[in-house]
Amino acid sequence: MNKTSLKPVSQLRKDMRNLRFVLTDIDDTLTDEGKLAAETYTALWKLYAQGFIIIPVTGRPAGWCDMIIRQWPVHAVVGENGAFVYYSQQDEGVSRIKTLYHPEIAKQDPQQQLLKLRDKVLAEVPGTRIARDQPGRQFDLAIDFREDPPDLGFDVAEQIKELCEAEGAMAKVSSIHVNAWYGNYDKLSMTKLFFDTEFGLSEEDLRRQVIFCGDSPNDQPMFEFFPYSCGVANVMSMIDHISSPPTYVTKKAGGAGFVELAEILLGR
């Protein structure tokens, strides 16, 4: 992968045309060491006020996503790496929260399989532990390799991922967790389904109207699909694990990098 092929995000000013939607990862894209800074949250509100449709696309659990759709300035949130979307819709003048489940998970209960997978990972990979947000999850297993200490490193994360895949699960490495689930879906497939269902937009429409911002290997399908894709600067620490890198990269890491992107979108 040629790291020099990434464009500085400042070039987005002359490239962007019809962007309406801002899709973004959360951990280490909007946050810094797990915290959402005031400046980053303000940037979300400014984008929202200017009419951008904001949709976090995250590996975080259903419990977190319920809070996000209720309290953040967002129109929808894709959760658990594409298992569902919580979205706000006007119904007879009243804003209601609705749910779209990916069809691959609607017909199955994965909990017994996930429990067996959990036990296998914990037994075979020393130092692994279940993510603290696991009780809020419905459809996946989250193994923490670096959110809480000790940091096990990306080689161990890849080992966990390969073990999960050998057991027939889908698995992705984020900046903090390895997420595993049963069902043929991911962030991108659910994003496409939601935009088709809710907005009636084709894939070509998405390529012209959406920008995605992320930082880690599980964002790779989004980086590959969207011509307008941006990595915050810390993506460079994991670039060797991302076969399809983002088009643009910010100068700053984490939430400050997202603010940098937002200022360009806001025309500043």
C-alpha cells in the first residue's frame, strides 16, 4: 500500500460537489482516549444545523446506539457492525425511533454460538477479555484487546480474528475490539440497505452524496466503496492492516481530525 497516495483532506474543498450525508465511525474517530471532546460534539451540531444528515456507523452495542439516536445530533446510527440501524422518522408530526434489522440476523438467535465462541477465544488466546460493553450487545461478541489495559497489540487482534473466522463467524478488527458475529453482513452492506430502504438512493447516488470518516481496519469496506472517504490521522498507525485505504487523511488525530474535516464541509 502506497501511503503517499492518500490526499490531504484540504483537497476535499475542490473535489466535493453534492455531499449531503456524513457517515462516521466513533471510537478513535470522534473520540480521543475514549472521550468525546466538546469541540468534536460542537462540530457534529454545526453539521446538523447546516443540514447535513449525520449517521454514525459503529461496532458499538445496541445499548449505546439507543442513547446516541436519542441524545446526539444524528439522524440514524448503524450499530454492531451492521446488525441494525436505529433511525428517527417523523410520523404524523411526531419523531419516532424505528429499527431496521439486517435480514441475515432477523431469522436467527446467535447467543448460544457466541457463548461457545467466547469460551474458545478466552481459553486459547492468553490475556483476552470480554469488552465491558458486552452486556449491551444483541448480535455480536466483542473481545477487548486495547480499550482497557493491557494493550495486547494488533498481532493478537489478528490472531483472535482468525480464530473466530475458523469457527465460521464473521470478524473485524477495530481500533479497540475484535467483533465477531454470525451472519453475512457488515457496516457497508447495512449502510446500502438503509439508504435504499429509507432514502431510495442507488449505489451511484451514495458515491456522489456521502462522505465517510473512520480510522481502523473494520472501516476498510467503507473506505473502498466511498470515493469521498477520509481517515483521521491515526489511521496511519494501522494503514498496513487496511488493503483499501481512505481517499483523504486529516493532519490531526481522533476527534480533532474530525473537526478538521467538519470545518471543510462547513466551508470554513
